[in-house]
Amino acid sequence: MVVDVGYIKKVTKRLLTLFLTLIGIYLAFKMAVFYMPFLIAFIIALMVEPLIKMLSKKTKLERKPCAIIVLVIVFAIIVGLLIWGIGAIIDEGMSLLKMLNNYVGDGYRLYNELNR
């Protein structure tokens, strides 16, 4: 019997790669709770950096005051959007609760029509 060592190496390498990839994905999902704040902070820093550079060039201020000004503006925008979004969710939830009785009645009528 002839054993093809090259084939066994390829299969072993692919299985090992698959196994390590699955372990990596599993660990990434488990660790998402820990690294998500750092990822969000990194993305915000990447988005804010050009604004800080532009403000420091236009106003001839140092980087530190420009960074503080831009971060205050960005956090104000984020908080404003959160407040607006929460308000919209509460408003939609209240209208859903007001119409819930109608929705249940319509569903009950549709169920009865389909089961006749």
C-alpha cells in the first residue's frame, strides 16, 4: 500500500486551520464583552482625528484644547442622538400599546377565518 504523505500533510494542515479558525471565532465571541469598548473607542478616535487636525490648523491652537473641543462636540452629538432615539422608541412603544387590542383582535379574527 502506497501512502501519499503530501496528501496527508495537506489534509492535516486544512483540518488544523479549520480547527484554529473555529476556536478563534468562539473566543472572539466570548471576549466581545471585553474588547467591544476598546473597539468603539478606537473607531471614535479614528473618526475624530481628522477633525482635531483641521481645527488645530485653522485656529492655530495646540492639539490638546482642540481635542477637548472636538470630543465635547462629538459626545454632545452622540448623547443627543441617544436621547432622540430613546424618545422615538418610547413614543412608538406607547402607540403600539394603544393599538395592541386592535392588533390582537385582528389576529384572532384572521386565525378564526383560516381555521374554518
